[in-house]
Amino acid sequence: PRFFQNVFVGPGIGIEALATTAGAYVAPDVEECHFRNLTTAVAIRVAQFPGVATAIGLIRSCNIEGCGTGVHASSAGSVQNTLAVTVGLCRFADCGSGVYAETLNGVLGAAPQDNVTVANSVFIRCATGVKCNVQLVSGGGQDLAVSNSTFVDCGFGVDCQALGSFTTQRTFSGLTIDACTTGIRIDE
């Protein structure tokens, strides 16, 4: 589905896209939307085992203010699941987490491999600009790329925490981090 020039005012969730049954495919395309005072502005989640489910999200040119979480990309379940989320040209202000990428174990330790990209975005006064959390027993992992983005007066610019056995690829380039308590923390 495409969401263009919409305004969402809290409380609650602005847009929630779920791929939770075998064969499910969701691909929200969110552009030039304004989100204010929501628990979560955009939630994209894939969770299916056994079988295949896909969630691909594109969030661009959005203004997200005063939200608990701006964009929440979450997956759990089968290694065959796909989660790919791109956030670009967005402004996040006064949020708990601007972007929160979460990869969790599914049933019987099956784990997905996720891809989250954040580019050309601004994070102002957020507790955490970009937060990533990986909790896997074995297999799967999370690739995160953050580029050409600015973090101003945040608790953490980027905060990545991981527990378990997995693969990760973290790429940070062209970032400006100004007056944050911690610029980038990696705890893996």
C-alpha cells in the first residue's frame, strides 16, 4: 500500500504493516507523511514459522515528532523470512527511538536475516536516534547501514546491542553527531 501526504496524530500506531501468515507479503510505501505524538509512527513486522513471509518497507520524506518510536522494523521466525526496510530523507524530533530495528529468534531457534538502511535523515533530541537489537540463539542476523545522517542532542546517536550467535554487518558513513551523550555504541 502507498501512503502519501497523510497526517497521523496520536495516541496509538500510525501505520502497522504485518506479514504473519505463510506466503504473506507487505510492502508499505510511506512518503511525505507527518506523524505526531504516537506510540509508534510506522511499524513493519514479519513473523512466520514455518514458511515464508516478506515485509519490505520504504519510508521517505516524513516528519516524525514526539513519538515513542518513529519506525519499528521487527522480525522473528523462519530463516526464509525477509525484512528489508529503508528510511530516507526523514526528520525525527523528540522521539524515544527514531528508528528501532529488532531481529528476534522464532520457533525452534529459526532466525531471519534482516536489512535496515537509514540515509539522509535528521534525529533531534531523541533518546536514541537509531536503535538495533538482535537476540538470536543461532543463525540469521541483521545488516544495518546508516549514512549521511545527522544526530543532534540525542542520548545515543546509534545504539546497537546483540545477544547470541549470528552475523551482523554494521556500516556507518557520513554521519554528523552533535551534542549527543554517546555518538555510537556497539555492544555485541
